[in-house]
Amino acid sequence: MSDDATGSRTDRAGRAYLEWQRERPDLEALPMVLFGRLTEIAERARKDHIRPFFTEHGLQGGEFDVLATLRRSGAPYALNPTALYEATMVTSGAMTARIDKLETAGLVERRRDPDDRRGTLVALSDTGFALIDRLMALHVANQTRLLAGLTDEERTELTRLLGKLVEGL
């Protein structure tokens, strides 16, 4: 197990595993290492690399999510607010605040829903479309850089295994 839980200075989950192995060898604490590492990776990536990227480009992560969700929805790059907050897993109130801010910045616009007289669509403006297209390429490059310690095969296998884990939950 030494290769998987080194207990190095930067691997808090690995250190905790080794300490539990010493104190309670009867416990198989490997799941704690896995979830501890997943949590630490997510927190460190978000804090040290992803959030600063968004800030550098004048956005918060949630605003980026709205723009990206609209862009990946395909032409006409418009969704109703309910579809947006369901896709980004936030409350309707939080989504309204994001849409308001993005609309003020000229990145999205509210339009009447042609299929629902009472409904509204949120659509990417031309400026929002250009911004998210440019930022997506930079965002993916940033994430690729964060994965540089893994080979292409390891990235593929890790992606597969994490997908399997998500499905099992």
C-alpha cells in the first residue's frame, strides 16, 4: 500500500491512512484515503487554479457555469431559467441573481419564450457567446495542465473509474 498512501507532506489523506494503520490495523481505511484525496483535489484545484482563472476573466464560477451551460445547449443558445438552475444544481434564487448579473454585464439577455406566452428564455448575447467560446478553450487548457502528472491512459482510466463511482452512488 506504500505507493498508494505515501503520507507525504502534501498528502494529508495518505498520512491519515498511515496513522490509522498504526493505531487501528484492523480497519481497512483505504476508502478514507480515496474520499480524502478526491476532496482535497477538488478543493485545491478550485481554490488555487480554477477560481483564480474565473476571477482573472471577471467572472465567478457560477456565472461561468451559466454561460457554459447556455453554450453547450446548442443553437439558439437559450434555456428557460428552470432548465438552467437544474443543469447547474443551484436554487432558483441563486440562478436569478446570476442571470441578473450576467444580463447587466451584457453577456446574456432575457427573451420571451416563443413556445410559452408566460415563459422567459435566457440567451447568450453575441458578447457572451464570444467570451465563453474563448474562455472554454483556456479553461480546458488550465484543467489539462492540472492533470499533467498523469498519462493520457491514466486520465482515461481515472475518468472511467470516477464515472463508475458516480453511477454507484
